[in-house]
Amino acid sequence: MDFVCAHAGRPAPALTRRDVARALLAVPSGVALVALPDLRREMLSAGNPLSRAFWESAKAVLSSIEAGQATVGDVQRWLESTGTEPILMTPSYFVWPEADERGPVATEMYDRLVVHLEERVAAGEIDPDALVTGDREARRAYEELQEQWLGTPLPDGRVPGFAVSDEQDEELFNAWDEEEAFALSELQRIMAELPKQPETPAEELEVAAARLRVLLTLPGYPSNVLRACAGFEDRPLPDDDTELWLSVAAGIAGPISDLSEGGDVLEEFVDLEGELSQEDTVLANLCAIQHADWLAGVAALARMGPGVLASPERMARLIAESEDIDVDEHAGDDLDTTESLFASVVTLWGYLGIVDEDDVLTPLGWWGLPKALERAWSPPAE
């Protein structure tokens, strides 16, 4: 009892089913099973007996855990059946962050919801015994109650569900910015250490830019993907050849926008089992490549110079063998995945003259790839 009270931060008469359940799950299942009868008697003596259905469910779940038969979902569902545990994922797919990943806002909202649920149990609006015995209507009402709370503004105007999501988005963006800044600093360090710096291949750049200007006016793939990557869907092409070429090359490493939705129809969005178009597949592949993989691949090409093979298979191998990033030994599946992602990249590189028809790095690619990455990872000018 002392452990349960300390774990919950409440005296015995105020303990809830959730408090007891969480304390039981905080120790080895065998220990909890042995302690269960004494704990039940002590709760009775404290005037807070809970219910027979709860104690039977606790014994069943702990026994299942001890036998190695319980799944994480089984345990979570039992914890939620206490009547005051927030549902991990609601029917509208709101997902609470794990306890050790919650920021201040998520922690606050989570605690507020627990208090709200405790008030609803006290008011008789939630029946924990019905929940623990698997009553579907009780479960549905429990879910709807939480959905309603998540979408209802608090007195200060904040909507709990949106407040948590906004905080998670901000944390994600901050982590992304930190990763990007680190990758940029490493790229600059690597380039500064090269024994010979790439020179601008003016003639190749002029030819590639002229070809690119024509390509970007055409409908369909790859023009639509390149326009989206560079953010040229809603703005004119720059007059300067270097600016044009670097904008498109940088967009491949960090796409600025999605494809125009002009040709999309509703059926394409509701058909979840339908195959992605070539354009969507390519953009998805570009967005799936991590900063570290870009850094490792381009750094390797920069060190080796023009004339080196830059095929998707070779790029995957260069990344796997890189000493510029912390990479565990790549399994076959990892190499295959990287190769698949860079298949889209190398194809687009070909249209820019970064690689030739044999996937060999050109002088233009040697000069332009590091500059394109630097542009993609640099914060926008204010």
C-alpha cells in the first residue's frame, strides 16, 4: 500500500483504479501477483475497496503477463478500462505521445484529461466495471467523451487536441532544423578540406540550363516533379542560369512544394489501395532520404571527383561505407531501400546533367551538388 500511494501521490482513500493499475504494472508481474491479495485487503481497510470486477481483471492481466501471453495492446486496453486512463489513440486517430516524449503542453493536457475523467467517474457518467468487462457501448461512450474533451476549448481558448498537435509539430520542426544545421556545417567542413575545389563549368552549365528551361515548360513527368521541387509551380523561372540550375538541384534534395492538384480527382484520394503515380512515388522517395544519407553520398562524390560512378547501387554502397556519419553496418534490406530511393534521385540528376547517360558524375555535378545541398539546407533569407 505504501508503494502504491507513493507511486500515485495520493493517500489510500483517494486512490483510483488507474492509480492501482499503474502501480501494479510498475513492478514485475510476479511480485504484483503475490502482493495482490494483501493490497486488496488493505484497500478494503482504507475504505476504498474498488470492485470485484477490477481485482479479477487485475489478476487475469498480471497472470497473462507473467505467462508471456499478454500483448502491449492487451495491457493498454486494461489500463484504459480503469475509466480514468486517456485512450492512447482515439477513433479520430489522435495519438498521445509516450510519457517520456511529452512536452509541457502535452503533459498538462494529459493531466487535465485524467482529472476530467475522474470527475466523470465520480458523477456516474463512466462505468469502469462495464469497461473492464468489455461492454461495447460503454467503451464507445468512453471514447466519445474523450474525443469531445479534446475538441472543446478550455477557458483560456486552447483546444486540447490542437494544442498537443501544435507542440509536437514545433518539436519536430525544431529537431529537423537542428539536424539540417548540423548537416550543413559538416558539408561545409568537408568541402573546405578538399585538396582541390571544383570550378564552375560555365559551358556545361549554360547548356544544362538551356535544356532545363525547355524541359520545365513541358507537361507531365519529370517536368512537374522538377517544378514542384524547385517551387516553380507558382513563380516564374529565374533569368540567371546558375540560379535556375541550383534551384532545381537543391529542390531535389529538399522539395519545396507538392505537385499541383489540378489533375487530381476525389477518387484518387479515397482509393487507399490504389497505386501511387510515378510523380507521387518520386516525390515520396525524395522526401524519405535523410540528411545523413545526402551528406554521406554527396561528400563521397565530392572527394572522388568527376568520372566516378554515381548509380543508385553505387550511392547506396557509398552511404553504407561512409565515415562521415554514424551508420551501423547496413543489412541487405537497408542497402536495397537506399538504392531504391536514390533511383529516383539519379534519374532526375540525369536531366540536370549531374550524371551522364551511364550514371557517371560530370564536372557540372561535381561543382553543383555540394552547392545545391548547401542551398537546400541553408535557412531562407529574411
